[in-house]
Amino acid sequence: MAQEVAVRVKILKGTRRKRAVDDAGSGENATRPYRQLALIYDELVGDSAFDCWRENFDRLVARYSIEYEAAADIACGTGHAVAYLISRCDRVYGVDISPEMLQVASFRVRAQGSTFIEQSFTDFELPEKVDLLTCNFDSLNYLLSAEDVAEALRRFADSLKPGGYCIFDMNTTRELELEWGTSVLVHRVNNGFAVWESEWDPQLRINSLRMTNFILREDGLYERSEEMHRERSYDLDFLIDGLRDAGFSHVEAYDAKGLAVVNEDTRRVHFLARR
């Protein structure tokens, strides 16, 4: 079991990534997701989302008697799940495409055996095959094409040892259309606030969420930035078939609220798949 000690955490750059990081704040980079949101993400949603995830995760691990020495968290964000997993196994790989989120994660997780890798869903390659792979907080909904989802699921399977488990969650159409819908919300945090403007496209099944963030600076003024977040919903049958096509032998889908049976009112689906 890994010891909780203060050590240098390795952050590896993905050799196959083709998007250069530009911090000038112009062009597409000006609205790149999590560029500024990383500073307030945990207070906005990360801390509360992690509490919900941990409860379901522990129940699934107990239900299926999952044991793991090496694990990976894909789209690891600010590192909540990585910190939790490394307290229970020897090695954990946190993968994310956002350098800003990885920077926050590297400050949170300083346990021996933690490695962070800057790569995307469709090009990530772990240094080793793992026993358990997780992907949380509707991160897969950010993939806007069925082909990218299929590729991500294939990489999930390829990253696991035989008999390994994958646990992830996704938002449903009900969540993106009815709960998010077309609306404007204002969220306040200790060092700023964020304005969220969402719009649902029924043809594309994509919810576009423009976040305008105002972060309090040391001089008392607010720094304004904008980010565009897009999530697409997918049919449950498509995702289950995609997991089986990727090489998973056993697939289960649960309503994330209480791990109940998925129904028309389900807002988030929790998947469990065995390699």
C-alpha cells in the first residue's frame, strides 16, 4: 500500500498530443474549457461531486469484490479521485488534457506512486495496464462524436489487465435537455463568481454552456474570462454496445441516484464494465 508522504509528483506529457498549449488567451484558447475554471472548480462543483462519486464507487467495489494494485483515473481534473485511489493501492495514473487542472491536482496529490499524464481521451496510453480504470463527473459527455466515444472506450479496455474493471458515469438526455436546458445561472464562490449560460440543441443533442468567470485578484479587482463547455448525450444501448465491442465481457448500467435501475427519469448513468 502506498504511503502518504510528500514527494515530487511526476507529470508526463503525452507524446501524441497535437494541440499546443497557448496561454496568450486568444483565439480558441480563450474559451478552452478549464483554462480559468480550474481555480474555482472544486468550490463550484468538484467537492460535492466527489462526495457523491465516492459513495457509489465504494458500493460498486464492495458489490463486485474489486481488488486493485494499479489504477487510472481518466479526465482526472483536480485529482480528487486520484487522491482517494492512491490511499487504497500502490500506483495511480491521473490523465487529463487540461494543464491547469493537472497543476491543481499535482498540488493536491503528493503521495508516492502518483503520476499525472497530459493526454486526451482518444490518444492516452498508460505506462502499464491497470486493474481498475475510472472516469468521473460526466467527462465522456465532452466527446461530441460517436467515433471518439468508441475510441475512448476501446482505450479504456486496452488499458486494463484481463479481468480488470472500468467504472464511469455519463449525463443523460434528460439531464442535458431538461435539467440544464436553456438557462442562465449565477454561482458565487469565495474568491469570485461565475455566470453560466446554457443552450440545448435537440438536433445535435448537445448542450453548450458558456461560463463567464470573475476571479478576485490580489489588487481587489476581478479578472474576467470565458470558457465554452459542450456535452453531448448518447443512447444507453449505444454505450452498452460500444463497451462490448471494445472488449468488455460484462457490462452493467445503474441510475447514479442510489444505483437503481435506469429509467426515463434518470439524470446520470453509472457504468461498470469488466474486461
